[in-house]
Amino acid sequence: MDQDYLRNYKRLCKEHWWWRSRLISILKILENLTAKTPGVERQILDVGCADGVYFEEFGHYGDVKGLEPDPLLFSASNAKVINASLMEFDGDDQFDIILMLDVLEHIEQDEQALARIHALLKKDGHLILTVPAFNLLYTRHDEINRHYRRYSRASLKALFSDNNWSVERQEFLFVALAIMKLVVRLRERLSRPKTTSVGVPPRFLNRIALAWHGAERMLFGVVSAPFGSSLLVVARKK
């Protein structure tokens, strides 16, 4: 990742409207999954967790551990975070829920990564996955963050096509942002930018964007979004 991006990562996760909106969606899914069996202590693994930036929020739904391969994001003071990639992790634990939030696109061999996730899940355990959508929206931002790809519904579905997975939910997130990213892609084709940066917008704009995507969540909780800049999947290990 870009060094400026890494230095600002924790603040982005906690304050930026995009990260906050995604977190709201993930917490709702965790609430729905855990409500089916109340009182059960669940083991949760957060893959690509930085220094456990969302452990407090996820901890309401179970005992959370995390993997973080980047030493610049890893905090040795957090005993629940292991400085290892998914493929390097050799623990024997199995988990009820595994979170991979915008991680899979950073892994070249994504099929092997999902196979490893499958092995780490308990029977009937769930994977909650988000990835960037549509290669058409691939921009300089993806290059800086070292994304190998973006996904379509079809390409993501193909990864879960064997009988070891049951896809319970697949949907797009961030409809308006997809349109904005398409404009950025077209602009970059005309004039390639030398640099790009991500920061927390001014408070007023940040609140407007968060409210806008809150309205999107309400609308597309009733009807399926036709497209978006991200894809979300909830899959169960058979």
C-alpha cells in the first residue's frame, strides 16, 4: 500500500464515510447471524485486521482474533493479532465466522485463499466477504493499493461454485460511488494522474456521504442494487 495511506489507515477506518458505512453493513450481518443461536460463544477471525481496529465492534458477537501481514499496520501490543498472512497462518483453531473485508483482491491466488478459509471454518461456519466490483472501475487507486483484480457477480460466484460452499447472500454496495468511479476511470484514460490520496473529507461532506449511503442501504434492503462499487458475499461452509 501507499505509505501515506498506511499512516492514515486507522483514522480512515474510524472516521471516513466509506469505512463507516461498510462497517454498519457488516455489523448488521453479524447481528442477523448470531441472533439465530443466542447465548453461544463464537470464535471470529478478522483477516487483514490491521491492529484490530474493529475488534471492539466485532467483539459484541464473539471472541475475536485477527491476522495482519503488513508490519506497518500490525501492533505487537495486541495479543489477539497475529502478524501473518492467511496462507502463512498455521494455527489449528477453527472459527464460527471469518471476516475478509476488502482483502481477497490483494491475494494473487484467490482460489487457494478461499480454500484456506474453508479449512479454518467450522462446519456450518460463515464467511463474510467484501471485494471491489467490476474491472471497468479499476483506477489508479487500485494500483496504489496493489489490487490484483476487481470482481463481477459471475467471477465471484465461480469461486464459490463447488459443493463445499453455500452462498446465502450476494449483493452490491455503494451504488452512487460506482458512477463516480466510472467518471474517474474515464478521466484517467484521458490524463493519467501521477499521484492520488485518500483522506477523511471535511466533516460536513463526510456526514452527507454517510447519510446518502445510509439511504442506499435502506432502499436496497428492499430491492436488490443493480450495480455498485463493492460486492458483499455471505457464504456458509457445508
